Amino acid sequence: MIKPFSYNKEEKLKSRKLLEQLFATGKSLLVFPIKVFYLQVQEPIDFPIKVGVGTSTRNFKKATDRNRIKRLLREAYRTNKLPLHTFTSNNQKQVAVFFLYIDKALPDGKLLQTKMPIAIEKVINALA
């Protein structure tokens, strides 16, 4: 069983093969300023949900800004991930999800904390 508010190594999307498959054949949806890519994985993976976060180098030249955005995205996901985990465990699904920050301005944590549950709910509805 997962810990409700953790984001462990097993949960992180690091596989190059799975990332390429996600961006090539996966679907996407938009909850501005977050673009969500998701893919229902057919072959078995070690954890039911694999999650990655990112932002554009074009919009944020400084690595410190990109790292801050990724940290805020991971924190917003970590605190709001429970509905997605219960959905995948109840329906025996395996999912790869990638959250991409697409706005040109630096976000604050409150904005991402309000948008992340909406994005997760849209992913659940799309998978159902």
C-alpha cells in the first residue's frame, strides 16, 4: 500500500522508453498553466502510476527558476494525488502521467495547489 502523501523513487517517471511512448502516443489535456500528458500503460510496470514534471527552457532560462517550478509541481501532485491512486487501484490500471508547466511567468504555490486537483480529476475522467 502506498503512503498517502509521499512521492517515492518507484513513483517517478524516469524510463526513457516510457517517456518517449508517452509523448508519442499519449493523450494530453490542459488546465492552464499545467498541460497534462497521460498514457494507459499496457505492459507491466513496477508501480501503478509513474509521474514526471517539467517546464520549458525557452520560457525560463535560469535553472533555478525551472527547478523551483518543478519542485512546486511535485509538491502540488504529492498533496493531491490520492484520488488518482484510489482510481487506479480500484480499476487495476497502470498510468504514466507528465505535468508540464506552460505559462511564461513564475507561479506561486497556491495557484498550482488549486489547479492540480482539477488536472488530476480530468485525468481520472479521461481514463474512466
